[in-house]
Amino acid sequence: MATADRTYVDPSALRRLYLHNARSRTFCAWRGRSRGALPIARHGYAELVNAIALGAFRRDVAPDVAAGALADLDDDLAAGRLRLADLAWRRALDTAAALSRRYTPSLGTRTLDVLHVACAQTLALTTFVTYDDRQAALAKTVGLRLLQP
């Protein structure tokens, strides 16, 4: 099993820890078995916060549920279950551009999806968690081990 500290989790997958859906049970079970702090890039953290807030705006979740999810996120950061990862942004963006140029014409990946894969590479992580088919294809193509718990 991959350790959490070597695993990049796409924020749309990570959201399952905080706003529950059909995949949350298996995702939470996987997280419970994985050891270490999950690294999250700062733009991924912003994306996750926005996803929770957007759920409240769209009335997919009640405001108190969103507030509780944000509090749980803050608690995971404070307790070290998540780690804000600093990365070399110039290198990550250059990597994303190169990945886009090479793979987007055949895979149809979106900018943020490419950027997350580039961040995983820049952080020298080995495993990538996503439920997005195109992002998963890109992650596998560039040599990342794919997990879909």
C-alpha cells in the first residue's frame, strides 16, 4: 500500500472525506489504512475549500454541514493528517505546459487536471488518486501509480 506522504490526491477526490457521497465510505476506509500526512498543494487546498463552499451555495449541503466540513479540513491540517506542500511553482507550471502540449490533444485533459498531475511530479510523488477518467489516464501515462479507492 502506498503511504499517504507519497500520494497526491486530486481535490475532487479528497472532497469525499468532507462532503459525503457514494464513494466516501471506501475512500475514508482507504484513508484510514494509509499512513502519514497527505500532501496538498496550496491551489488544491483552495480548490477544496471552494468545493465545500460551492456545495453550500448550490444547496447540495446545508450551511452547517459545509461549516463542519471546513472545520474538519482545518482540523486535519492542524493535526498533521494533511500537509500543505510547498512546491517550485515555475517548474510545476512549466511541467503542466509540457504535459498539455504532449498529451491533451489525445487525452482531452483540462487545465486544473494537468496542473495537479504536474504538481505530483514536481513533488516527486509516486501515487495519484483521482476518479476523473482523463486525469487518471494522464497520471498513468506519465508513470504515476493510480489509485481509485
